[in-house]
Amino acid sequence: MEFALLTTAINIMISFLVVWYSTTPHSSSSSPHSDSRLLLSVEYTGDSAPSHGGSTPESPSLLGSPRTTISSAITVPPASQGTVDKYRLFKTHMFSRTGTVWSELSKRRVCLGAQTSVDRLYWLVELVQQWTGPVSIALFTPDVELGIGLRYIEFLSQCFPGIKEQVSFHMTAPLDKPGVDAELEMGLDEVVGQIPCNDHKKFLSFLLESRPSSMLEWRESLPYPQNLLRNVAKSGCQTKYTYIPDIDMLPVPGMDKDLEVFLQGQEERGNCTKCAYVIPTYEISNNATHTPVNKTELLQLVKKKQARQFHQAVYSINQKSSDLKRWEKMEQTEQLGVAYGVDKYIFKYEPLYVARADTPPFDERFIGFGMTRNTQVYEMYVAGYTFHVLNNAFTNHWGFQSVSTRPDWRARQQEKNNAKFDEFAKEVSARYGRDPYNMLSQLKKLNLKHVKVAYGVSKKKTEKTEIKSTKNDTQHNQEPVKILAKV
């Protein structure tokens, strides 16, 4: 008995010493001058759950140190964890990082869910300036882009309080190209100890340059699972309503709060459970000095030909059912409300909208470009949803798009997805027992399996990845992020 008690006491003491040692900082035996390269790495705590709250502790930046690290609150989960999609092609890890006030914000009515690849994650800075509610981001992280994404997320979180507080991240990667968090070694020419927050785009470019050339050979044309990622972002939202734009579609400032008031009013009047509230989307010319902050400014830009309907030049049917010419004739009103209902659904309609979160999911068989948003909207139409255009709300997308910028691999993906539509349409009609568009009799005439998609000239790959700045680069929060030294 005494031996057993003594053994237990010794085990407790050993456990205490192990825990104390592992949590106490120790100096490394390596010389601070043993390497002339910058090492950006994320520090982990093993297989424990990710930290979802509090701020990352800061340490003094060592400007002369050749080895530096951005500490991270994100823990990479074991390979055995995560959820696999129905086609067994991708694995997702939900809530890899959670906003510090996410739970409180999720008590609101509307959550914004967006999907993106790592190279476009910089748009998140502008997005959270415009949207103060909860934001759910599905991030595509094949191969070493997982490590790049983790480092950049932590950098943004230290720079921009909105990202730290409002945003939750979910990571998705192909099963045959799983995310890798290898250490990234880079030269010290551009980054020495501190990185200003307003250089966040340059920092991302710097990180992306670390991708090996062998990866870049397949990365550009890797089919991007837009619909799966939209479902991931949407399922991360915990509100009654969801809004699912792409990450570079910026809502007009204050729209989230206007929607809260509008939806509360709809509920008090007997809410329509199958109503989708359409939010018009506009392309803003790079010649404009800033994105419009209200409908009056937007209409002025339209008049100056510095703004136009989204995809007007490359896919005009995109918002045709919304009849935005009619919307543009209506002046801005004091309160957000319904301007008019969509009278006629036209095939391939793909509006942005706010609706109850139980809308049909985006069909994940469509991978890459083409037949992604519009198939989900088509299923909503068959299921009996109605669409209502809001009077003041809209989203902005920088830059006028043209067919000449579409690469051949994107056109090939679209043709492949077109060929899958017949089967999808038949399944949807069988699921709801309806065919209001008389689609089944039109499939043969549409002949989508053999439609050829136009594309421009593919651009040659450059050695360096560059991220082009928009006209309204963020200037707030100029304090640099301190890079924690690893010696």
C-alpha cells in the first residue's frame, strides 16, 4: 500500500516537472548568426484544440535576428481528423481558427460566408471594414498553401482587430494534395524583423513566392471546388440567415446593420420562409477613386461609365432576371426594403442574395468554373423560392472583366461542368416533383454537353507572384506587426 502511494506521488511530481519545463521559455543552443535566411514558422501545441480567444502575446522584435517567427493561435489537426466531402475528393477542417467575439456576433440575424484561395485572402481586410457582423471563411489550402495561409491569417489577425474578432476560418484541401505546414525559408532582403500592417499584400506575395516551382506547374489549373467551399462557409455560419458572396465582392458600408432591421421587420410581418432577397452586384472601374458608399454614388459612377452590372461584358445573363435597369431608375431611399419582385426566372440566373440558412446546398459535383452559382439558384427556383430585389443594398467588385482575360483551362473546366447539367436537372425535378421551367424538354435543345466556351490568350507564368493593389488600399492601422524572434 505504501509502495503504491509512493509511486503515485512520484508520478505526480514527474508530471508537474514535465508540464513546467514545457511551458517555460528556454534558450536555443544554436548561434544567432548560424543562418543568414529568414525562417517564418508557426508554433504549435501538439494535437490540442485550437485556441479560440484572447490575443497573441507580443515579444520584442529582434531586427538583427536571421531567424524570426510569427506565433500562431492555430493548431494543425491530425491527418485522421476532418470531414470528407460526399465524392471523397476533399477534406475540410472546420473552425481552424475562431473569431474572439464570434459567439456573440452569431446572435445576429445574418452571417457572411465567403470562399477563397490563399492568394486572394488579402481581400478580407476590406471585407471586414464593410461588414461588422460574423464572417465565415472557407480557405482552399492545397500543399504548402496551408502553411502560407496559417501565417498570413495570424499576421492579419495581429494587424486588423476586425479579422481577429469577427472571422472564423475553415480549411479545405484535396485528398491527393493535402495541406502541408513545412517551414518556409526566405531571404532577408525584403523582410527584416518588422512588417508594417499596410504592407499586408506585399507580405502575402512574399509568402507565395516560397511555393516550389514543381507546385506551380499544377497549381494554376487545379480545379477549384467553389461549390464545396461555399457550403463549408455557409455551414460555418450559425445565424438564421446567410449571405454568400465571393471574398472580393464588397458589401456597401452599413448593409449588415440595415439587413438586421429589415429582416426583423419581415419576421414581425410574417416572414416568408422561401424568400431570397437579391443584392445587386456591380463592377467598379479601376479609374474610380473608391467604391461607392451608397446607391446615389453608385448611380453617379454608372452615369460616368465607371461602374456597370457585374459580368455585363462576359456573362450578361448573370443578373438579367434582376432587371437592374429598372433598379437604376429608382433613387436611394431612407430605409432598406424590397424594390420589386423578380417577375421572370431566366436560366443561368445567379444573384447574390440573403435568405434563410436552410436554402438548398450548392451542388458539389460542379468543380472549377461554370455551373456553380446558377445551378443552386435553379434548384431554389424549382423548390418554390421567390426572389425580391432590395432597393438600397448592393455589392462592389473592383475592375471591369472581359473574355480576353479568361484562360483556356478555365474554359475547359466550364465545358466539363456544362456536360454535368443534364443529370443534375433530372435529379432536381425528381427531388421536388416539379419542372416549372419545363427544363427536361429543353435539355436536348440546349445541348450543353457540346457547347464550346470562348477564352482569351493564356498568360505565361511569371517567376514571382504579384498581388495588384486596388485603388483604395487600406491605410488604417499603420502599426507594424512585431515578428517574434526564434533564437
